[in-house]
Amino acid sequence: MLIVQKYGGTSVGDLERISSVASRVIKTKEEGHDVVVVVSAMSGETNKLISYAEHFSKNPNKRELDLLLSSGERVTSALLSIALNELGYNSIALSGRQAGIYTNDTHTSARIEKIDSSKIKNHLNQGKIVVVAGFQGFTKDENVSTLGRGGSDLSAVAIAGALKADLCEIYTDVDGIYTTDPRIEKSAKKIDKISYDEMLEFASLGAKVLQNRSVEMAKKLNVNLVTRNSFNENEGTLITKESEIVEEPIVSGVALDKNQARITLRGVVDKPGIAAEIFSKLATNNINVDMIIQNVGQDGTTNLGFTVPENELEKTKEIMSKLNASSDLEFDRAVAKVSIVGVGMKSHSGVAATAFNTLADENINIEMISTSEIKISMIVDEKYGELAVRALHSAYKLGE
Ligand code: ADP
Ligand code: ASP
Ligand code: MG
């Protein structure tokens, strides 16, 4: 078999951890498989590099930022390869560019456009263990690019897809995908199998255990994806097609996203075209607007509220102040989005009512709501985010 293994930040967090990753890789090789390893930077390293850049500039040049950030993954890929060679296994470390990963030029969140799989294949054919620096690629102008935070997951899935690997294993610091973040709720249960669609919702709604674009790519390319713990031998979670899953629970899990900010505009003139103007302006500036609510108008004016990722708030403020849509603008960083996800919701009623009652019983005010066929999201005060997660987890009996 051809197996792609990705090791996240804590899994390569220090030199000792890199040694144990080397042993695990060797074990897989000894079982007779071809192995491509994708590594993250040591945990905390990417944040440290960002803070270095911010020491000099509030708004660092993104091209240079990418060159800087990509270095974290290069360090771990080279170290792992050196360790493997020392243990008697022929191995080569590759940067994103050397691995043939071409991206567009949206620095700091580039999209993979093409992978020249012959680069990795040539080394595999020579019996080598190939270690690729995750999170990075290069543009047609030969600049180094990075794939957005958590992007090593995407590197691994894209490489597995391009090489038609039999399996893509994502090694992290928990046993797999849980009904909610096990760091928030101790009774969270590991899920054995989850569909691509549910996992995509989960990841997009804040379960950072897998980067959402990696799940999207896995679905598109039909990659056999498993998340596992690099600290033990436990079986992980398989992410697969919905048809492979026999029994779908109504609610599969609860996610929390604290990286949300809310914008409120009061006294907006209530006439056609205002919302169009605001939201097209935000869209052309690549701002991801999530939830939107508009009140019923009174006296020819109305109130409009929406959420954006917290790290896009500064840019949003700038755009909104130029738009002059309302003189009364309010910004709030202290909000969180709590969501429940489940494919089974499609065919069951009363799921939303349970969520609203649960939060009401905890005296948590729901400030915004949005729903789709398989999820319900609610904006709450950030300080009640974790409480809301625990209450919902228990209301849907997910720990049982
Ligand atoms: P890595 O560095 O290996 O990429 P991450 O920190 O990106 O690891 O992701 C793993 C973390 O995701 C876990 O430590 C856990 O706290 C968090 N997490 C959030 N939601 C979930 C969930 N539903 N299931 C498992 N882990 C989750
Ligand atoms: N090191 C990068 C980050 O922290 C990429 C990754 O770990 O997946 O975002
Ligand atoms: Mg991650």
C-alpha cells in the first residue's frame, strides 16, 4: 500500500517526539508499505514566527510572511529525514516546491492548483521515505506560499489524492474526531466513522481537529481519511462516504468557534439595494460574512447585524466606515458560535427546539441563529460558549 501520514504540531513538538514519529514511520515501512510523511511545524512555532513579524509591522507584507512561516515546516521535515537516515532508512526531505505543489498567489491562504506527482513518485520508486514540509507550496512567480492555518492537513490530503494513495492518516494529539472538543467536555465520545459532509460542517464550524479545506478536498478526491493519535496505538476515526455509515445519529456533535465578531448597524435606510451594496463590498474584499439578521423596518429605517471571522474585523471596520450605510456602527469581538451537527437532522423534527430550550434553561441568550439541513448554529456571548457546548452535549445525550 501507499500510505500518507501527516504529523501535527504536538506530534513533532520536540526532538524526542520527532524520534518517536521516526519509529512509527519505520514500523509502517517495515510492514511493506510505501510511506510519504507530511509534517507541521513544532507546536507554537508558527505563532512565534507571526509574533516576530508583528514586532516590526502591524500589517506585514504577505509575501515575506509566507517565506517566514514556511520555515517552521522545513525545520521539522529536515530533522525527521535526518533521523530516519541515521536509523538506516533512506529518506529525503522536500519543501513544498520540491514536492511539486503549485498554488495560486493568495499569500497566507493560497489554494493548491496542481501537484506534479512525479516529483514524489521518483523518490518513492527509489525506495525512499519521502518527508514533505506541510502548509506550503509555490506560485507561478516562484514565490513561497502558505495554505492557511492548519494547512498541513490540506497538504497531506492533496498529496494523497494526487498520488492515489490507499490511505491518508492524520496523526494528532487526540484519538480521533469526538462528539465535541474533549478539552471542553470530558465525557465527549470518540466517533468511529463520520461522513465527509458532517466532518466538513464540523470543521467549518470550529472543530479545528481537521482543517475544513482538507475535508473538502478529501471528499472531492475520495481520499480514505483517518485521524489518529500519535501518542498511542488506538484506532482512530474514519472519514468516509455517507453510504458507508449504517446508523446515523440525529445529532453527531457540538462545535465551538470563538473566532467570531459581530457587526451591528442601526438606523440603516430601509430601501432596496442597501444589503446588496454592503455585502458585495465585503465579498469583493474576500471577507467571509457568516450569519446575517435584519429586523423588520420601522420609520423607514432598520437594524442589520452580521458576523465575520475575528481576524477579519479590522478590515471589515475599515470598509464599513467608508460605506456610510449607517452612522451607528457597533463591533463586538466577545461572541462565539455554538453549533450542533448531524445528518440525521434532515429527517427529524424538534432538534432545534431542544437546542433553544437547553440554552434557555442555562439562561444563555441566543443572539443570532442560522440553520441548514444538517446543522444549527447560534451566536452567544463568548463567556458562555463552553457552558453552551457542555449543556448541548448533555441534552442530546452525546456522552452516553
Ligand atoms: P495538530 O497540531 O495535530 O494539527 P490541532 O490542534 O490542529 O492538532 O487539532 C487537534 C485539537 O482539536 C485537539 O487537541 C482538540 O482539542 C481539538 N478539537 C476540537 N474539536 C474537536 C473534536 N470534535 N474532536 C477532536 N478534537 C477536537
Ligand atoms: N504550522 C501551521 C499552523 O500552525 C500549519 C499546520 O500546523 O497545519 O497553522
Ligand atoms: Mg491542525
